[in-house]
Amino acid sequence: MTTPVPKSRDHGGGVDAALAVYGGARADWIDLSTGINPAPYPVPVLSRDVWTVLPDQNAQQALTDAARAFWRVPDGAAILAAPGASALIARIPAQRPAGRVQITGPTYNEHAAAFAAAGWQVDNDRPGSARVMVHPNNPDGRMWSAADATADLTVIDESFCDVCPDRSLIHLADRPGVIILKSFGKFWGLAGLRLGFAIAAPGTVSALNEMLGPWAVSGPALETGTAALRDTGWARTTRDRLAADAGRLDRIVTRAGGHVVGGTTLFRLYDVGDASAWQDRLARHHIWSRIFPYSRNWLRLGLPPEDGWDRIQAALT
């Protein structure tokens, strides 16, 4: 089945639009419409040079080395840092002549938009010369396997996989035609840093690098990313906290009448019957949530900051 690509891409966020309807100041709102860690990695004190000179090769190599160790990247795969995974998503379709790409939905819609813009036919069901697998999937948390990676060009978007590293398909990264994407903004909670990675065969990485041009990643992003990827203790502690908080959120929502559909420990997907009514209910307490144009029942919630739990409880009681 050919998948229509919406002219207006549906995303989380949009608190400014909610302000216009429900009032309040931006600081009054809790934004649960995204899957960003609400307790981000503490940004280290940065060297003064990162703001005043162009990023040098040593800083880029330090980040690449840290990424290779953290994600256990195969020796035969190369790593490319980019200004966000979205910058890579936009350029990947040009890696092959346009054909049919299988993108099983519902899923993150930037992939379909990028392939369609490059002249590809986007199909939900039929295999093609390319395939995109969001792993785990956004919004339902579906997981894929190595057996699914059979297309000539296989994009495996692991933007949310740092919460479950044992399920990563990173061992496929040195296979010709496979591109693993990693996002820094979700698990580490630093979406504004704009840092993402493509991990693939050296030739693929080289071609993407040419498209991005020189100095694609800022000095502050290089230095912060290196420190974070080296901090494996923070990562372990964070996974435990996210798992506990996801369970806590499930208990609150299910007591209020919702049912867990899936998700990850960074976001939860619920069947709430009338998602628009639930979004309105939460918004009246200045809590913004995510609903979807393709489902009247699904509500997606990210995790709240530590001081937001009582407000969620009050809104749903």
C-alpha cells in the first residue's frame, strides 16, 4: 500500500500554539509531547576555544572514538557526526537512485517525507530497494530484527535505542547498504545541541560527509558529546531511572482509565478512547501531550520532570 506523505508533517512540540488556546506563560507548561529525557546530561564546563575557533580534527576524532566505544561499533564500520539525525535523514535518500522504499507505519514521518522529496515511492507493505526501520519504533515501541534488514539500502533509526542497548542492531553497521542512525537529543536530553550520528560502511559515510560539508558539528557539541559518551555510569543510572519513571506514569494513566499500547522508557503510548478529550483535559492544567492524525484513540506522553508528577496526578484525577 502506497503511503501518503502529509504536506504538513506531524511532530511533537507546539507548546506555543497551545499557549494561544489555553493561556499561561511558556514557563508554566510541561511539555510531554516529545520523547526527550527530562533530566538531561549535565553539560560540562567547556573550554573557551570551542566558541572561538573552528572545530579541529582532534575534537572530531575524540567524539568518534567515544561513540565507537559507547555503541560498540564494528571495526569495519565508520562513524559520521552530524548536526542532528534529521540532517542525515534528509540526505540519505540521495544515496541510491529513486525507487520504492518500504516504511511500515505508523512511524516517525520525517523518513517518508525525505524519501518522497527525493522522488521515491513510499510504501507501507511492499518491499522495495530501500527500507526504513525505526528501532524501537516511534510511537508504539515495536522492535525489529536482523532478519528484517534485507533491502539494498536499509536505514535503521535507533534514535531511542539507548534505553535498551542490548536490543541494538549495531552489529549490522558494517554490512553494505545498512545505515544505523543515532540521536543525541533523546536519551541525553540535549535536543538543542543538535547532534546525531550515521554509522555505516566507510563508503556510505564518506558520501554523506561530502553532502554535509566541513565543520558540520559545532565545537560545543563535539566537546559535550564526547564527555557524555564517555560517561557510562551516567548512562546506566539514567536507564534505571527512566524505567522506574515509565512504570510510574503507566500506573497513573491506567488508574485514570487508559491502557498501555507500548512505547519506550522515554515515551509511553496509551489507548485512552478519546485522545482529543484527554489532550484537552491535560492542557487545562498546562500539560501538553501528543495525539495523532491517524488515530482518535492514541495519546503519547513523555516523562515529566521531577516536579511535574503531582500536576499529572491532579489533571487525571
